[in-house]
Amino acid sequence: MRSNYVAQIATVILPTLLFPDHVSALTYNSQQEDTIKAAASKQAYAMMSWYHGNETGQTPGAFEFSWWEGAALCNAMLNYWHFTGDDTYNDELSLALQWQGGDNGDYLNANFSQYAGNDDQMQWGAAAMTAAEYKLPDRSSGYSWLSLVQGVYNNQKDNTEGWDPSSCGGGFRWQKTPFQGTGYNLKNAVSNGGFMMLAARLANYLNESSYADWAEKTWEWSLSVKLVNNQTWDVGDSVDGSESCKTVDQTQWTYNYGVYMMGCAHMYAYSNDTKWLTALNGLLDKLWSTFFLAKYGDAIAEITCEGSDTCDRNGMLFKGLTVMWLSNIALIVPSTYDTILAKIQSSAVGAASTCTGEGNGTCGVRWWGSYDGQSGMEPDISATNVFSVAMLPFVNQSEAKPATQSTGGNSTSDPTAGTADDDSKTTTPISSGDRAGAGILTVALVGGVVGMAVFMLMGQ
């Protein structure tokens, strides 16, 4: 047994699915698999109640108020399925991931590309990469998960809206075009670290050096402008290309660390070069000392906005993505497992202690103290992620480890994806019948869960 955290027990009130006003007490215990699964299931249901992409007249995977949040939702759905084994939402997930891939298979969907940043496009590519690594079956028509990632990678490294040597010697801008505003001048950590992460994951999945070369190129550029400081291991938020990238905005966000850590972890898994392990350990130590504080019960906290209750939609999602990536790192770099597990468990216990809101067990934004009165899709996505990865000690480690082509990954590769329109690969249009079928399946599956809830209540 890798760890023993018997003291990490939290009792929280969680709702049944059938009667929102009927509250049933469940004990969340980091050592008891059934309580963790119950919390993850409850949160996944709450998260999916915000999703309407499978309904007639709606667009799979899309949220009009923030396109990239669809990618965050898909990542959380993948994470939930992977660690709990519950495939309730997989049809909706698969449909959303491919629909948003766009006609050219590079996640520049025509409906959203006019305001999509490089980081938004990357987040969709990261979700598709997770689908390939978790062995979600490719759809029978349209682009494979792996080719969608390759499409994003090719588009960003080869397009003038991506890698930009015209200022600061390279790097990726935050926004793709000047009309998108001041973000066009910024070269930010999540766009550069996110591209590095995708390239490193492709290198590890395919055992292909060309992807590793670009991961290292992006990493070295990030070091050169001090977006990543390899002396202190601080990760800044952005540098300004119009000012020769001389000053680093040091605003601290968890997911800026997360993307670079994932890049280093996959580069280490690919190359076995200890320089990547050194970098990973440095970043992890800085993550622990910056965002996992004793005053917050050692639970992850988005320190820039949580204390002042000023987190926007984006800020509410960052730590959920970060804990998901931490679970992956623990599996592909076993030397990090024990420490990461302890941090995940303390975060899940903290999250569970806040799930007492709205009279129906709603979880808050802060995973410390009590329910903070803040609710919505974003806190539900993050809570789904942390409860899902808290299943880490109860899964088969070798089976849960993100797959590569040599360990069972079977998503189809297309090295030229995203480089030109190709009618032979264009996704078959999704009909109203497809959406209706997914909706019917959801109703049937939720009905089964409701029936189980009734049975359990009757037996009490």
C-alpha cells in the first residue's frame, strides 16, 4: 500500500439524483473507494446538467459564452470515465470532441475561430490527446483523436498565427490575430507550455523525435525569456512581445505550472533524460509551496483570486485541470506518485467539505473552509476532476497509465493532419437523429441511476 491517510476523512451532505430536496448523508473517506466514486458520480451528474450539446438545435461541445470551456468539460468527462469506469457520458463526449474539430481537423471551428486564441485551440487538442491516451475508441467516421492533436500541432508550428520568430526570437502569441486586442502582443505561458505539452505527449505516444524536437525548442525559448525560471522554478503568466519580452508578468496560476510539468513528464518518459526529471521535480516543488498551503488544509488553492472571491470562469477551471494532469504525471513518473497522491487526497477532502451549498450539496469554488456561496458549471467541472483522480489508489496502475502506441493506444495517426483541406477526412455531418439518439441514451442511463437511487432509498 503506497500511502495511508486515515485521518483524511470528511463527512459531507450529498443529494440523491431523484429528489433534489431529499438530502442523504454520505461519508467521504479518502481510504474508501465507494465514497469517492459516489462523490465523483454526483459531481459528474451536476457538471453534465449544464451541458445541452446533445439536444436538438444545440451544437455538440459548444458553450457560446466560452468556447474553450467545452474542452475543459470533455477533459473532465474523460477523466471521470477513466478513473471510475462509468461510461454514462461517453457518447456525448465522443460526439462533442469530434464535432468541434472543424472541417480541417485542427480545432479551428469556423463558428469560433474568429476569437479563438492559441491556448483555446490547445485545450481542445489536449482533450483529444487524453482521449487517445485513455483509449476512447475513434469514431467510425471523421477524424481520429490522434490526428486532431496532430492537426493542432501542425497548425500552430507552421502557421504565422502560431510560432512567431518576429519578436523575442520565437514563442507563441496568446491571440492569433491583431484584431483580437492587446492579447496579440502577449506571449503567454499556457500557449507556450500547452504547445510543449502537446508536442511531448505526441513524442511519447508515437516515439517520434520530430515532436520531441519542437517540445524542447519551446521549452528552451520559455527559459530564455524567463516565462519559466529554472533557478527558482517560478512560472510567470506572460511576456509582452512589443516590449522585447523583457518583463515577466508574475501572476501565479496553477495551470501554467501544469502544462509545463506535463511537458517535462512526457519528455522524461520519452527520453529517460534526467534533465527533464530535474525540471519536473523543480516545478512540482514550486507548485506545492505556492498553491498547496497549510492554512488551506494543504488543498490546492488558486491563490491569485480565491482569497478575494474574484475568480472568473477561467480561474475556477484551472486547478481542476491541474489535478487531472498531476494524476497523469504520477502514473508516468512513478517517483512522484506518493507526493502527488497526498496532495490529491488533501484537495479532494477539502473539496468534499465545501459540498454543502444550495440545500442540495452544491460544491463551492474554494476547497478550504465551508461552502463559499459560489456555484456553477466551472466549480462542478473542477470538483468532478478532483474526485475522479482521488480514485488513483484504487485503479490498476499499469492499465490506468496513459497509453502509447506501444502499450495499447490505437488511435490512428496522420502526420499531415491539419495542413490542408481534405474532403476524404471531413467529419460526416451530425444529424438531429444522432443528437436525439445521444439524448435518449442519456435519459435511459440516468433513469437507471434514478431507479437504483429509489431502490436504495426504499431499502433504508
